Amino acid sequence: MQDMKPTFFERFFKQESSAGIMLMFAALAAIITANTPLLEYYIRLIHTPAGIAIGSFTIHKPLLLWINDGLMAVFFFLVGLELKREFLEGELSQRSNIILPALGALGGMALPAAIYIIININDPVALQGWAIPAATDIAFALGILALLGSTVPKSMKVFLTSVAIFDDIGAIVIIAFFYTSNISIAALAVALACLIILFTLNRLNTAKKSPYFLVGMVMWAALLKSGVHATLAGVILAMFIPNSINGIPNISPLKSLEHDLHSIVAFVILPIFAFSNSGINLEGVGMEQVLHSVPLGIALGLFLGKQAGVFVFCWIGIKLRLATLPEGMSWFSLYGIAALCGIGFTMSLFIGSLAFEETGVNFFFDERLGIILGSVSSGIIGYFMLNLALRKNQPHDRD
């Protein structure tokens, strides 16, 4: 019999799982580097100044911010492409596949944020980090799921991915509305002009990618100067990339770009981001540091808030008959998936880099300590719960 060509979802899961393992190594390498004599060189590297100038227009930033504002815009561009395709023709194009993961994502963002706020209610500066534990890292989570082998039913992978997609939408909205500062009307006007041009290109069914990229780069620079976070340019640009040209489905700039960028983002951009943002020196760390309100709020938000929020909101939705438990999943395996959603890493680190930058208070160590503690704990409990669920020989649709 001729081998069946792997579906998009099968290729996606395989690549995302591998990317998660790559992220683990990058983060571990950063932590090891930060706790050796190499720390001095690590700090010098991420704070190396770099800039560009075109006439009177200049951008000067340390290397770390070029990574967080520049390379991560490419990551958000890919996220935008994936979101658009999923809602147009993917798993999320059907209403029945939307309700349960949307409810799970809502609970998985609301409860962690509430836990963080309660713990930090008396510290107005620390409260700026309320959104840090609300994020899920799909690459890391699927990487953990991959460790369980081929016995993992596809329904689990689809549900976890769908929750993470809605989680990404929530993170994008949070960044757009809550982490902006010093708004420049002139720069926003330039960004608006870029939107009009992108809309025109889309309506004209422009198949060439270069005009979109050129306008997207101008929009990125405008947003960078506007006070609205520049990475949002990636998501906005993705919304205008055509899924098909003149109704011909096999000519899709969107799918072509998504395919071309996936490996670059998964195996280059995200590991660079993880390595640059995960290096914390653990010398002298004790319970006093762990129990500080910022890392405690993040860790408990990710570990307790995520799993409880995702599971409870899904349970309510199912009991109210708004949705059904996915085929091949039990309540126990649903809780295991909810626990994996507590792996916040990439998006949590990114939101953390925004949360305190305007406060003048350095919570770099605290936020990363909380993210690492909460993510590692969630990954461990999720792995063992799902391993136990799969060993019980529950009926499921194997890949």
C-alpha cells in the first residue's frame, strides 16, 4: 500500500514538538551559562548596542531588545498567519471545534491573572505583571506531549493546540491594550497609512510578497516609535496576506509563507529568544526570593491557576452542554492537558519583558524565576498525569 502523505496537523505537531525540545535546550544552556564564569560574557552579549540610521530616523537598542522587538515580530507574524488559516479553513473554522478550547483558554487566562493580582494587590508596581502567568507556550507543551510517544491520541494534540491558539489571541489583545506607552500620534498616522496600503494590496489580490514585506517593515518601525508594541505589526501584516489568489486555492501566499517561516521561527528565532531571556543567576537564591510576591504570583498562577482555570471552565461548558468532551479524552486526561497549559515560557517571558519596562523597577530575576518554577512544575505534573491516563488503556483514536 502506498504511504499516506502526512496531513498538515501531523506535520505541525511533529515540528512543534521538536521545537519544544529545542527550546528546552536553549533555556537550559542560558541558565547554565548564567551560573558559570561565562555570565559576564552573556551579559555583554545581550546588552551589545546596535542601531540603524536613515537620515534623521534612527533606532538604537541593545541586542536583547532587537531580539524581543525585531525577531519576535517575525514570530508574531507566523502566529497571525496560523490564526488566519485556522479560522478560514482549519480546525477552528467549525463552530463545534471552537467553544471548548475557547472556554478553556478564557479560564486559563482569567484565573492565573486573578491569583497574581491577589498576591500582589498591595504593590502597584508588581501589579503590572498580572498578565505574565496568563500565557501558554504551545511549542514547549507539545514537546512534553511528544515525550509520551505515539499512544497520545490526536484529539489531545488538537485540543491543546486550539487552547494555545486562543491563548495567543488573548495575549495579543493584552499587549495591544495594556502594554503601550507614550503614544505618538504622528507615528500612528504612518502605521494607519500602512494599513490602508495593505488593505489595497489585499483587495487587488497581489500575489507578490515583497510589497507586503516592504509596507510591513515601515509599519513595524512606525509602531516601534508610536508607543504601541512593534511586534503587533507582525500580527496585523499577517491578516492582510491573501489565503488564495482569485479564488484559486493552490495559489496561497499565506500557506507558502507559513511553510517557509515555520522552521526558521521554531529552530532559530525562538531558541535565540529563549537563550537571551532565560539566563538567571541562581547564586544565593533561597526561600526568601522564591516567596517574593512577583515570582510567587507567577509560579502559582501558571501551576495552579492554569490547570484549574482551563479544567473548570471546560467542565462548566460540558455540563451546560455548550460543548462535548473530545473523542478519546477522559476527564483525567483533560486535567493533564490543562496542567500542560501552565507551561508559559516563551509568551510569559515576552510579556514579562514588557510588563515592568516603564516602571523603573527591575524585576528581571523575579519574573524569570517565577516563569521557570511554574512552567517546570506544570510540565512535570502534566506529563505524569497524562502518562497515567494513557496507561489505563482508555479508548482513544490513535494517530
